[in-house]
Amino acid sequence: MSTQAATHATTAAASGLHLRATAPAQERILPAPLLALLEALHRRFEPERQARLAARRACQARFDAGELPDFRIDTRAIRDGDWQVAPTPDALLDRRVEITGPVEPKMVINALNSGARVYMADFEDSTAPAWTTLLTGQQALCDAVAGDLQWTSPEGKHYALKREGQAVLMVRPRGWHLPENHVLIDGEPLAGALFDVAVFAFHNGAALAARDRGPYVYLPKLESMEEAALWDEVLAFIEVHLGLSIGTIKATVLIETLPAVFQMHEILHALRGRIVGLNCGRWDYIFSYIKTFRTHPDRVLPERGQVGMTQPFLKAYSELLIQTCHRRGAHAMGGMAAQIPISGDPEANEAALARVRADKLREVAAGHDGTWVAHPALIGLAQAVFDEHMPTPNQRHVSRNDVQVRRDQLIAPCSGSISRAGFENNVEVCVRYLAAWLDGQGCVPIHWLMEDAATAEIARTQLWQWLHYQQLSGHSLHLDDGSAIDFTLFDRALLNLPSRLGDRSRLPGGSRIDEAIALLDELTQRDSLVDFLTLPAYPRLT
């Protein structure tokens, strides 16, 4: 059968469903029964997904009008109640070091072989959702679960999975806000979240369940208990469809939005039959703080390098998460170390590793049950810190009853400054990341940090808020050298950036630098902040 004929047959397998692209092995990854499941999921859950997104917009409108986030009055009984989440599977009792990264075959092999306890295969912040990339990633996960994933580089280097000691596999689907434009059902795009989780579970659910290995998922960017409840219904629907027991699919939720930190008990409660933990998604959380308070000139943050986890509002968030999780019998996972090894400069490399070591020591001392790294070279360092200070598989016995966090502590801005280098770095990170993303690469090393969508979003939203500060407050914002932060400064940074970058052929997405500059300029000039960079960029990718 020709590719065109096979595609037509696959597309026609489910009434009302149309695939708008083709890719190698598409008919194998998307057989007719899976397409029927996708169609059923869309028709059952798309109205509620849209209602949840509308609720987000309404909530943000209230924040824009001056309202402040707070704990919900109507759910006090959940926060005060005496209840626990379901027991944690044995495979997830010890999660002291987790590694995350995109779903390309080489990364999947290296991450599963890395020595980390868990590998989170990421279809969200570190994957640009080009159609071929998505299907190649799903095929790689299928082969990994089957135990026969192999990959050979263009230079001839061969990669294969180890037979023993593999990390436990978890999958992060896209957030509720992202569509999958390649799959139309009744003329509407399918939610990217539904596509990612359904394809993975359809192919691997039975095999993983038979080995007591899940399926396990990480759920991103939730803002409310209602969004968590929607996920619970979706996962139960998939379980019933695939003949799995309710609760087989276990979930960890990233607390990476400011509204969600006020509903952690409620999110755990909504998913209590399947949730095993919460994670401090620090980079998205900082992005969400900026986005939530985008019209609040009294809550402007300093440059990103000064916004660390020892800042009071982030320390309060981390410790409240630990206390909440341990009270409910769930894991409290720490945040990402984005550093990558600095080659050719031992002194700078040791200084960077010292910062990672201090961060992991802070996490384990606070009571976290594990942590994240972005690069395999950091696994040994993080493991050593947790091994020394956490001899047990986890620290759920550490109650942290000493923590008393109030609303104002969670929303307090931090002091600091904005340097010219910090401003220009935000511009560079935005442009370079966006260019790479448009070229199909979802995570990019820039200045010895692994940048993904979350870190790029910090840079983008800071630029917007800093440059619109005078409109918001009636006053000027200045760099630490006294220069005004205005669009003249921004325009100059954009104009000078190409010469600073040098030979574009050396950079991921170098051919799309000009397009990225134009898009960043357009988004920053807008009177209102765009919620997510990937939404206006997505049509350019597809």
C-alpha cells in the first residue's frame, strides 16, 4: 500500500477524525483503534477542557484588575480534613534523583541508562511538537518499554538500552492549553495533552502494568483542583477503555503555577486515588508569578539570576509543598538543576557544581524526597547529596509542622536589580531558544544552562513587564547603571544581537534567528501579555 493510501485508510478509520500530516510509521503508531480512542476522548472531554481554559482567563482578568491569589474559602474542609492519598507503588518509593529531557531516541536511551531513579520523557517544555518528532518519540518509548530501543548516530556511534538498572519511565504530556493541530476531530484540534497520554498508554499500558511500572505520568501547568479532576476523569476513561484497573495510571503533578500553590491539598484530593507526589516546578513557577502579576508594578521581579530558591516567596512555596505532601502521604519532589558541565574552564565548572550542590543540600535538608537534573553529569552529584542526608527511600516521615505559610508570604516580591547584562541575556535567551524551537529543537544549551520553554518564558515575560512598567505605574524602571528600561533599549538589544551571536551556522536554529527576533519584537510590543510563547509560535512550527 502506498503512503498516501495508507494515510487515507488510517484517517478514514474513525468518523470525524482527520490527520493533517504524514510521518514515517504513522499507521503503526496511530492504528484505527487508537484513533477511535482519541475521537472518544475529544468528544467526551473537550467541552470541559474549554470550560477550564475559560476559567483560567476569568481568573487572570481578576488578577489584572488588582485581585490577589489566595486560599479558597469553599474548599477549607478539604484542607482541614484527615485523609491520605492512595499508597505509592514500590517502583516510586525511592525517587531521589530524576532526569528529564526530550523524547528523541538517543535521549531516551541515555536517560534510561543514566543511573537516575526516574526518567521523565517530556513531550512538553523540552520538545517542539513537530509531527514527526511526536511520532518518533512515541515510537522510541514503545521500543524502550519493549526493551529493544537502539539508535545509531550519523557518525556511526551505537546506543542501546542496558538490560538492568534502567530508570523508571514517566511521561509528561503537554498542558491543557496546547492543541494538537495535526489531529482534527469534527473540525476542532485535539488537545495535545490527550494525544500524548492516550498514545503512550494505548501502546504501553498493559506491558507496564504487568511489570508494576505504571503507566506513570507527570501532569504539567495545572491551575486548579478542577483541572486536576479533569485529568482524573481522563485517565480513568483511558483505563476503562484499555481494560486497566482504575488507578493503574499513577500521576505526579507539577506545582508550577502561582494559582496552584494555593490549591495543593485540593489537587491531591482530586487525584487521591492515583497521585503519588507533587513537584516544585521552579522555572515555570517563576514564569507564572510574573504572568499572574503582569499588571502589578509593585511585584516586579529582578533579573532571573537573582531569583533563586532562597528568596522568601520561593522558600515558602517549597516548604509548604513539602508539608502538604507529607501530611497526605505523597512525595515532595524538588526542582530542576539546569546547569550543564562547563568544558575548558575547570574553575567556572567547579563554581557551577558548587551551586548545584548547595541547591540539592537545601532541598534534602528541607525535607524533599528527591530532585531533578537536566544533564546526566549532575546525577552523581545530586545522588551523593541525597544519599548522605536521606538514608531512607524518602522523607515522608518529615512532617514539617514548623512551617506556617500565609498568603502574603507566597506572593511577596523579592528585592534585587536589573543589569544591562541581565536585560540583554533575556533578549538573547528568548531569541536563541525560539529560533531553535521553530527549527524543531525543544531544549537548547545557552551559556552552560539547559534552556527550555519554561526558562525562555521567564525571560520573555520579564521583558514585557519591564518594558510596560511605565504604562502600568506611571513611573520609569531603570537598570542598575541608571539607564531607562524602555523600547529604545530593547530595540538596540535586538539590533545588536546578530553581531553578538556571530556565526549562526553554529547555533541550533541559526537559520531562523531573524524570524525569532521579529516574533519576540511583535510579542513584546503588544499591549497585553501573550499567555504562552508556544501558542503563537506553534503555527510557524507546523
